[in-house]
Amino acid sequence: MSFANDFLRMFTSESDKLENLVNGVNPENELPVHQIVEVYYQITNVSSMITVMKQQLDQNDDSTSLEKILNAEKFISEKFNFTLHPKIMQSITNSISDTTVKLQSLNSKQKSKETIENEAKLYEKLRELMSTKEFVKQYDSGLSND
């Protein structure tokens, strides 16, 4: 087996994993942060592999590889970048807003231990959501530069 064949097999596996992840996302529900990060990581991984494979194609014209690259690019562009990505951004924004409203409603002078613990969990959730939103915005700005 050559390096090109091994890389093509790995690319196919990673592309399939990406499709499964993206197809498994329901943006109508609040997405767990780990799922968002996993999807964006896989998008970045496959996109990087596409870049490497395109450089290799210049040297060896392989129609099978080219077809797989074009299919992966089309999937990322149509299914993710223009459909799912905006919905994920909106979902994160809505979750941040909802969590902020909940925290503001808890603002009372007399707090029980339970209220303080719940508030701490909400602050942690808000921090995690805001951090994830920044991560997703970095991907978004990469789209704007393309």
C-alpha cells in the first residue's frame, strides 16, 4: 500500500465520520457543548485533509480522490456551512440569552445554599456557552475570508 492509498482511506473514514456527526445533529434542540466542539473539530480535520490531498492531486491526477474531495467539499459547504452552522450559532446565542435571563431572575439578597449552587452551575454553563460561541465565531470568520 502506498502513502496516497493510506491517506485516501483515512480521508474516506474521516469524511464518513463527519457526515455521521453532522447528520446526527438536531439544531432544533439545545446542543451539548461537547457535540458542537466535536463537529467543528471534525470539519476542521476534514478541511485540512482536503487541502493536503489537493496538493497531492497536482502531482498525481487521481479521479477517485478528486471525486471524494469534491463530494466532501460540497457536503461541508451545503450541509454544514450554509445550513447547520448558522443554526448552531443561533442555538448558542439563544442558550446564552436564556441562561443570562435565568441568572438575572435569581438575583435576590437572601440566598439558600441550593440557590447559590444552582447559580454557580448556571454561571459555569454560561461561561462554557460563551467560550463555545467564540470557538464557533472563529470558524465563522474563516468562512468570511474564503
